Amino acid sequence: MLLDVLPIGPALLLFEVMDKEPPLAQTAILYCVLAVAGFLLAQKRWWFGLAVLPVVALFAWADVSELRDPFVGPAIVREAGLLHVVLWYVLILASIAHSGYHCCYIAPPTVG
């Protein structure tokens, strides 16, 4: 087998989880797009922005369930590092906070 001959062959076998996980940049783009969508929808009507929160919650639930899994979570920390996991949680929380903030604190237009 070719991987046995190459010196990097055994190193490739060490990555068991992170090759199946999306890159952090892709996760950041996903949550940023959802936050911006919530912001733009809240500009039209404040409650339109609330439509994004279930979508954010669905993606957040899927991500947190992977991070909290007793087998996958420690493997992610071991392979990608604790900073990767912390940034993943920060992206989730920032997207929820950004969408919720703009839904609750957009001032209604003044009349008269």
C-alpha cells in the first residue's frame, strides 16, 4: 500500500474525527450568514428576525451535540485543540445573541 511507504502515512491515520468535521471557517460563515439574515429580516419587521432563531437553534443543537458527545468531543479537543472548541461555542453564542438582540432592540418607527 502506498501509505505504508510514505513517511506521512501513519500521521494521516491519527486524524480520525476532524477530517469529518467542517472547517472552523465554514462554521463561521454559516453562523455569520444566519446572523446577518436575522438582522436584515428584523429591519423590515422586528418579528421577522425571529424566524432565523429556530434555524440557528437547529444548527447549534447539531454542533453542541457533537461537541458534548462523550467520544467525539474529547477527540475534537485532542485533534483540533481547545481553542477550536471555544471558538466554535463563541460563534454559536454570537449568532444567537446577534439575531435576538436585533429582534428585541430595533426601535419602532415614530409616528408624527
